[in-house]
Amino acid sequence: MFSIKNGVKQEYDLAQLLFNFALHYAIWRVQVNPDGLKLNGTHQLLVYTDGINILGGSVHIVKKNTGTLVDSNSRLVVNADKTEYLIVSRDQNSGQSHRTKNDNCSFERVEVFKYLGTTLTNQNSIQEEIKSRLKKSGNACYHSVQNFLSSILLSNNIGLKKNITIILPVVLYGCETWSLTLREEHRLGVFENRVLRRIFVPKCDEVTREQRKLHNEELNDLYSSLNIVRVIKSRRMRWAVHVAGMGERSSLYRVLVGKPGGKRPFGRPTRR
């Protein structure tokens, strides 16, 4: 035990360290309780800094686990305004209300939830994540450097390096877990071609003698590196090899080799 006479600010390292101590103590008390959260092997609790994600097979289980975690430590305060819950299910009209109550707190049900920079949806679809990544992060990064990309003082190689080192890392953050459809591959290709057209100068038309934008085939001939879809696939394979070498004791390995139970939904699967 130690006492603190003065308060600490949230962005300071000491505040984060003290919060980790308090949260670790609360989780430890839940693990000791046989009727509480079983964290080992079931992955019902994900914690990163002050963001706690509680998983469960039903709303009732999530409410029970939340109450167990809060009751284990009286000093652990839940902010109801910042707390939401999401139901991932094929049947979204399961009769659940838009709000659920736990003791004196009321939590709102949402269809889209952002956790650790990734957009999660109730349909477990990656489309909203890619759309949000291109619309907000990708476009903002592209517009911030577009004058440098089209500058006549810089060569095309420098513009391509800026694309690889500045724009692509922002767009492809977490792409190792993306399961792309043909529509999403086309959407990513359109964004990449727009950046490449900014780097390479327009071409003079042989008939009209006017400047025109380069076609996709001409961009592919000028851009010798891998396109954005191939980069995603290569990163996904590299991440799979890395997870496969972790061993059976790793939770990521169990997710990689695990086979979900149940039956497929009726109808043709989505093309990938």
C-alpha cells in the first residue's frame, strides 16, 4: 500500500501505471472467484489501457460478467455514457431492446462499434472498416501530401516512396485480418490508382493532342511494385506464418487453426 497526496493527470505515465495496477487487481479477484469470469481459455475479457471489452455468448452472460467484474472492486467505476454493447448475429431482430440495464446503469445497443481503431459491425463485415479507413484516414493523409506528390521538383520515385511510407501504412493498418471480397478489392484499387495518377504526369493524347489521365493499364505498366491487393495478401500470409510459429499455447494460434461449430447459413456464400 502507498498513498498519493497530489492528483495525477490522465496523460501521464504514472496515471496509466496506477490504472493498470487497479485493473489487474480487479481481474485477479475475478479469476479467484470460481463463479466469476473464467479468463483462461475462454477469452471473455479484452483489456487495453482504459478500454475493457467483455465478450459472451448472450446478453445475459455479458451482463453477469460485467456485474462480477464491477462488484469485485468497489473503486472500479463504469462510465455508462461511454459504454455500449453490440450483438453479432445473423438474426438482428431477436427481440432485444435498444438499451439494457445493469444495476443502476443503462447501456445503449449499437450497430457499429470502434475498438482499438477498428470498426466492428453487427454483421461481422469488413466493408464498413475499409470504407471508413479510406474515407477518413486515407483521404486525409492523401490530401495532406498531394502537393508533394505532383510537384515537378520531385521525381516519380520520391513520390512512390512517399506513397509507400506515408499513405499505405495509414490505409493498411490491421489489414492482416481482412477478409476481402471482390467489391472491397475494387474499392482499394480505385484509391490506389487515384494516388498513382497524382504522382505520374498526364499523357498527351495522340489524336486530340490534349493532356488526359492515364488509364489503369498504363498505370500498371509504370508502377512496377505490387498493387495494394497483393500487398494485403502478402502481409496476411506473413502474419499467418508468424502466428503458426507461436505454438498451441497462444490464443492467436487457437483462433487460426480452430474450426467454428454449427452450420452454414442458407444460400450462396459471399465471393472472396
